[in-house]
Amino acid sequence: MPRQFLFNAYSKNPGKNKQPAMGIKEVPVLCLQYRSFQFFWAAAVLILFSPSLVEAQRDRVGTASISGLVLDQETNDPVMGVEMSVDGTSALSITNDQGEFRFEEVLSGSLILRSRRLGYQERMDSLSVPEGALIDVTVRLSTEPVELEELVVEVRSRLLEQRGFYERQRTGYGGVFIDRETIEDRNPNVITDLFRTMSGLRVVYGGLFGPKVFVNQNITFSDGGLGCEPSLMLDGVRSTMRSYDFIDPVEVEGLEVYAGGGAPGGFSDPCGTIAIWTRIQVRRR
């Protein structure tokens, strides 16, 4: 039956008093409006608290990862079985026999890290966690209520961790490694500003495409310049970009410079390699 008959299903005889047609029950309009109102809010609540929307809201807030080491204040030995938690969340991790713990995908921002183990004084530390970062912390626990050493915190980039940046830095290939924090400290106007003071590199200004970067090797080109142009690896892919300054320093998460053929794996080149990792994928040229 069309909706209007629910509200006004009367006899078609205009000469009689208006009565509901036989078999049709009159439903008050106010009642229907109230039920529609209830249905609207019930649907709104379901949508608001649906898992997919909550997850989307979490993505908008941003996440980070926390890993760390728990040591005994007196002996400096790793402490196993420490319950590590983040206040106000369900994040929980128990240290292994090496005293290590890790949290994945915790919400970024200010948080309280809590450390608890039987036989040790409970500890709470305040952390400020940047979005997308990897936080390394060293926590020291004491069996006595004494003043504890401050939390040691190291912030790393999740993107650079995924690209193997820190692993190559630890292994030591003779390269120069510059992360986002260093770039912000130096505040370069252009990328080549970062190369000017590097040992083994030379920045030559001028030319159609702007400054060129050379590795100080005894190779002479027809234009009279002394040196050898290193390969450019942009986000792990060899690039034919003619100038580094096409890349905005704000877009760079980190870079590696190898002045010679000692670069690891796919970065190796007799003239050296400059690897640039961008925060936002740039169009390769």
C-alpha cells in the first residue's frame, strides 16, 4: 500500500463522516515520526561505532611502533618477564630473556609507558611519539625505591627502517647517512647544500640543469671538469634525473652517499652512488 494510505486511509464516500477504511488501522503520524527518529539515531550509533570507521579514525590519528630493552639498574643485566603496557590502551608486551619488548601500531602522541615486574619497583614514563616513527627505549628497573636513571629514547623513521637504511648504517659500508632529523637541523635550501661539506664530493654550480655533483676521482670529462658523476638511486630505483635540486628537501626522509665502488648490493657503482629516500613518492625522471 502506498505510504499516504497509512496516514489517511478513509472511506471514499464524501457524504459520511471520515472513518478509516475497513481493514486499515489508523497509525498516528506522531508515532511514526517518533519511530523514524529512533531508527535514525540507532543507525547513526551503529555507523559511528562500526569497526571499519573506528579503524579509519585510528589511521587518521596516526600510529607508531615502540621497541625497547629493560635492564636492572644495579647489574645492568636484561630483565625477563617485565609487563610493559601503554596506559589507556590494550597494548601489552612481556620482555623476553634478552629483556626486549615491542609494540606495533600504537597511537602516536603523548602516552604513558608502564613497566611492572614482581620484585622491582613499578615505573611510569611519559613519551612523546611522532607519527610514523620507530621509538627505541632503554628502561632501567630497581628493586629498591631509589631515583632511577632517565629513560633513554631514540627515534627512528619507520620508512627508513623498511628500506634497510639503519641496517646498512650499522653494517658499515663506508657511506655517509643523513636522516630526517639531521636534514631539519641543517635546514638546506636545496638538496645540494647537504653535499657541499661532504668529504669526497664536489658541487659544481652552473649549467642548464643547475648544480652537478662529482666524486673526486681522476676522471676528466670533455667539458674540462675533474671528477666522476655518481649514480642517483631515487627510492631504490636508478634515476636519470639531471639535477638533485629538482627534489625539495622537505620531501626527503633520508639519504646515503657512497663516494666510490664500496656501496652495498644494488647501490654499487664505480663512480659512487647517492641514494635518496623520499617521504612522499616523487615522479622519477
